[in-house]
Amino acid sequence: MTTLDQAQAFIAALEQDRPSAIAPLLEPHLQEQWRRLFWRRSLKREKDMTTQTNKRLVEEFFAKVNKNDLAGAFAMIHDDVAWWSAGGEHLPFSGVKNKPEFIEAMNAVHAIFPEGLRLVPTGLIAEDDRVAVELAGHAVTADGRNYENLYHSAITFKDGKIVAVKEYHDTLYAKIVLVDGRR
């Protein structure tokens, strides 16, 4: 193979995103370095794909919640989930919930908001198997009161499903509107 042929094959492999095809075109002393570089690049690409997938799953989960497709949203939750929500003893849906308890709590929340609670993602940051999401919550209570709260959730994935959540929001505001019935 001529030098020109090697250069053309090298460029074609890069353009077709086939880095593994490049190693045989290199001098023997450079082949191992290229393989290590390619391996690191592959790991980074795999990690980037996972974080992007997890961000997409968070968006999909909240899209289902916003469409009142609770069964679809619940299907995205791992059976071993630990869902923690701020609020202490003041809010009945706060604390750590397993999947059945979380489903029960969400159904209770749905009873408070017959038209559903819209949780609109306003920012997402992902790393490894975790996604941090900021949400703007909008709803109307059964007796016609507006509910506008801000949320931050740290979501962890396992096997493509939500396995852990830490959910923060303005708990005093939630108590005033949802428990005390004021505002």
C-alpha cells in the first residue's frame, strides 16, 4: 500500500467514524498508543450516550406525568426505587417511599389536583447514572386554588429505570396550600 493509499484509508476511517480501522495503517510502534486512545474515546462516547439517554428518560417521565399518563410514568420507575420528598411530618406524601407507596402518594396528589400537576423541566444536568432536574410546578386544586411551586430532583437510574430520587421543593408553601387549605 502506498503512502497516498494509506493516507486516503486513514481519512476514510476517520470520516466514517471507524477509529479501530486506523490502527493497522499506523507504524507498529504507534498502534498500541492509538488503541489506548480509541479505548478512552469509546468509554467517553459510551458515558456521553448514557447521560444523554438518562436526560431523555427524565424528560419522558415528566412528559407522561404532565399528560396524566401515570401508568406510563410508573412503568419507568424501578421496582426497588427509594423516592424521597422533602416535607417531614407536615406533608403526608413526604419521606422515603418504595414503589407501591410512591404510586399511592402520587394518586393522592392527583386527587388534590384533578387536572394533574404539571412539572415542567427548566434545566437538566447529567453525570454518569444521575440527572439533576429543575422543575416548575403548576396546578389547580380541587377547590380552585392555584399552586405554583419550584422543584429540584436528583434522579438516579439503574437498568434504564428510576431507582432513586431526592425531591426538594418549598415545603412551607406546599403545606399552606395543600394541607392548611389557604392561599
